[in-house]
Amino acid sequence: MNLLRVGEFDADAETDVLVVGAGAAGLTAALSAHAMGVETLLLERDDTPTGSTSLSSGLVPAAGTRFQHALGIDDDGETFFADIIAKNGDQTDAARARRLAEVSAEAVEFLADAADVPFSVVEGFTYPGHSVLRMHGTPQRTGAELMGHLLPATERAAIPLVTSACVVTLAANGAGRILGVEVERPDGGRERIACQALILACGGFGANAGRVRAHIPSMTEALYFGHPGHRGDAVAWGEALGARLADLAGHQGHGSVAHPHGILITWAAMSEGGIQVNHDGIRFADESHGYSEHAAAVLAQPGGEAIAIFDARIAGIARQFEDFRNAEALGAVRVAADAAAIASLFALPEAALSETLAEVDALAVRGGRDAFGRTFSPRQRLTPPYLAVRVTGALFHTQGGLDTDPDARVLGADLRPLPNLFAAGGAARGVSGPHADGYLSGNGLLSAVGLGRIAGLAAGKRA
Ligand SMILES: Cc1cc2nc3c(=O)[nH]c(=O)nc-3n(C[C@H](O)[C@H](O)[C@H](O)COP(=O)(O)OP(=O)(O)OC[C@H]3O[C@@H](n4cnc5c(N)ncnc54)[C@H](O)[C@@H]3O)c2cc1C
């Protein structure tokens, strides 16, 4: 990724707002800027935009939406902000986190209206760290379905989307003002596009093994589960521009990916009462904390894997997710009458596993707390037959990146915003702080949709 320092920029085309990357962040930003009547152009390296957004469950947390109101759920930005801060241990920029929490409802409702996204609130279980039900998803609970609404909406709005257009160079003047970009086509051809404002929505650096090793050593051996386009382009341009980078160690891991099938097993399987054991048939961590920090715990077990165990009640909740239904269809989820059957299916020591399950049952019956600090409840008591899946830990996406002010303007090293550069989604610093355990479920799409909305409006105003 290059940076061209020039006084003037000869371009083949020009636009007011230029958006790099057509995932949830870029599409939300483009729809927002366009709705202000500002000329907007999207550039996407792939021939068909999918991004990590398509790989995700597409669940966007938002507080105080009309969808929540319809269900009688009482929520607001301040409550959401408090949940974000509690999860990251107050290790993020509070002003940005508050702004994102506050804009979340407006952003989700904007997409529902402008892109006809049929959002509904996920019911049945509360994600760890959220004090109320506030995850909004499409009927199938998939990011591909979310993209299936965002992309046609940009088409209806006649926002030009140029695909197979990989941005390789930013051009900036001496004052750090972005003049335009250079795009490389699959045949090696190059084109230059000038702009009044640039929004980087081209993802994080999860697909860049060297950067992961340098910034998130605990995930060096982890399966990367996100989109290959997350090569760290935004971070590289930020370095060249002298922009401020923050929380580069922050990330979303996941401690429950069916192995070797590579399918996400919803964390509801754990938060509703399920457990994980290692090859010795014993538990190794508090599964109720969060799926992100659990990735490293699973990877630290022999073979880097664990067996997730739950029951039919929990599977009933999990089946609202297409991923879980796919995992069942592919035979990743095994049914076992008792501890002996699980032990035989996964080559675990039967005595140790029986003891683990008996201990968990006793804790559930009396609502007890275990040595890891997890509290079990009678409501969540596991009932045979069990369901069990072999899982591993994965890196889903990085949460560190270009630091921005609350208006999504990229900050320089001196904490002053660069003149016309904005960042959203994986390209920008999230609100999870510098550790995996700071990731509150949904922080990824919150940064994409929330910052995308803010960046689109601010860039539109700037242009
Ligand atoms: C399996 C999985 C499940 C997840 N589930 C959730 C969830 O339920 N809720 C949640 O909040 N988050 C979730 N996440 C995280 C979430 O998917 C991401 O945080 C979010 O999609 C990021 O959006 P984005 O627009 O920044 O990136 P993307 O959707 O990846 O879009 C970035 C786009 O930029 C393009 N691009 C990159 N470089 C260039 C370049 N140089 N020129 C042109 N184009 C470029 C890429 O090709 C890509 O299309 C999940 C992630 C994974 C992997």
C-alpha cells in the first residue's frame, strides 16, 4: 500500500465522497452520504462484494430502537454505553463509545428504512455483557442476508459501485489532505479517482499473518475466520500518513467454531448452560464470560480444541441460527445419551467426564458458583440426551486500527483530525480496548454500521 505525497493530483474521474470497501461499513457510509444529496462512489477489490460482513451472523447491537419498543424492551444509549465500558474495563475512548452507543438506534433504523433491512430483535437469550435484548438481525440471522439488502439498496439509489477495483495508493498533499486514490484492476491497469473526502472502510488486518503475529501474538496459531481482504491496508496507509493507530491488540476471537467443519456454533450454547471440556474431560475456563476471550483459552488446550456439551433445550435456541442448522446437517453436532456415549464419540476419559458432568449438575441444582467464578442456575440444568461438538478457537476480526474522533475523522499523531479522511468498521479503532476480553458481542458491526453512518454523514458534510 503506497502513499503519494503530491501538490496536485491528475485524475481520470472525480467524486465528492469516495468510499473504499463495500462491506457493512462502506455501504452504510455510502447510503448515508448519498441520502444527503452528495455524489458518492464505492470501490471494492472483489468482483462480488461479500467482506467479513457476509461471513458474520449479521447481528447489530442497537439501543432504543423501534424494534425493541415493539417488544416492550426498555433500553437507551446510556445503558448500552455502560455495558460497552463495563466489558472493556474502561479501556477505550469514552467519547467515541458513547457516540456509537447513542447513534446505534438511528443507524439501524436508517438501514431498515433506506435499505429495507427486515431487522428483528434476537430473543431467547441475552449475549454476555448486554444488560437487555438489543441484537438486531435479519430473519436468517446471517450477514450474507444483511448484505443481500444493503447491496440492492445502493443499486436502487444509483450509487456507483466499482468492483474488481483494489485501491493501492492514496495521494495526499503536504497538509495531509487526501486528493484521491489509485486503483489497480485485475489486468494490472491503473485508474486515478480524485475526491473531496475519503472514507476507509476496507477492514482490519486479520488476514495479514505478519501483523497478527506482531500485534496479537496469542492468535498467531488461530484459524482466521474472516475475509481475506482484511490485509491491513488502512493501517498501512495510517502509518504512512502519520495517523494515530490505537488498540492494535484488540480483537474478536471466538471459542466455538466446529472443528474441522469450520462452522460457527452460537455462543448461546454456552451462555444458556452448556460447558466445554478438554481432551482430559475437564473444564478449563468460565464459559459464561464471552466467546472472544474464550478463543485463547481453547487454543491453549491440548490440540487447540475442546468439546462443547449442551442439551436439546439449548439446541432449540441455537437453531434460530442458520450456521447451527448447517453444523447439524453436516454431522458436526453429535447426540449422546450420557457421559459414556460422549466419551466414546470423542475419545475422552469416561470417568473424568462423568465427574465433570456430575459436578456441573450439582452446581446447577443448587445455583452454585464454580472455581472459575461461573454461576450456574437451576433453569439452565443440562438434561440428557446431550449434544456435543468438537470446537476450536478462531480469530474473527481485529478491533484496533485508525483512531478517530467521535465524528469518525481520522486523527493524526498529535490527536488533531486529518482534513478529509474518515474511517469506519474494521479499518477504524473499535470500542473494545486493547484485549480480547474487551469485546462485547456486536462491537464489530456496531463499528461498521454506527461509524459507517457517522462517517457517511460527516464526509458528506465535509464534501
Ligand atoms: C464468522 C464471523 C462472525 C461475525 N459475527 C459478528 C456478529 O454477529 N456481530 C458483529 O457485530 N460482528 C460480527 N463479526 C465481525 C463483523 O463481521 C465485522 O466487524 C464487520 O463485518 C466489519 O465490516 P467492514 O465493512 O469493516 O468489513 P468487511 O465487511 O470485510 O468489508 C470490507 C471490504 O473492503 C474490501 N477491501 C479491502 N481492502 C480493499 C482495497 N485496498 N480496495 C478496495 N476494497 C478493499 C474488502 O474486499 C471487503 O469487501 C463477525 C466476523 C466473522 C468473521
